Amino acid sequence: MNEELQWCFAKSLAGHDKETVYIIKKMDSEYAYLTDGKNKLIDSPKKKKIKHIQVIKKKDSNLESKHNNHISIQNEDIKKAIKLYISSNKEE
């Protein structure tokens, strides 16, 4: 389960960051490690309990291809993916 959710979008459901969109960097049995490329950088992700996030089973194709090809993912890539995701969902 944890591997397939890596690099998926997630929305915070609780806390001061409620409604913030992140990308899941990794997960363990209790926590998700989230990054937004701006406030929570890829090298120091936010540790948040899984019950406090809504996993959006959608991935950014650019991030997924970089990960699969072992290309380093930068904070700029994360910010761009989140921005595109938010803008595409506002239109719907």
C-alpha cells in the first residue's frame, strides 16, 4: 500500500494547515511524510498522521517518471505539480 501511494497528492484534513495540498514522499504504518516544495521541503517533509490526511489517488506524471528513472526530484518539481493540480481542479 505504501509504495503505491508514494508521489500521490494528499490534502490535510486537520491542523493549522487544513485544506493544504501536499505530495506524499513516503508513508509508514502510522505516518505520511508530506512535501509541498515551499514550506515543507523534500529534504525535511512534514510528518502527519495518516488519519489527518485525505489521500488523492492521483499522481503527477512528471514526478512519477523522474522517480521511476531515478532522476532527482527537486522542490521546484513539487511546487509545479501542486500548482497544476490545484489549477486543474478549480476548473472542474
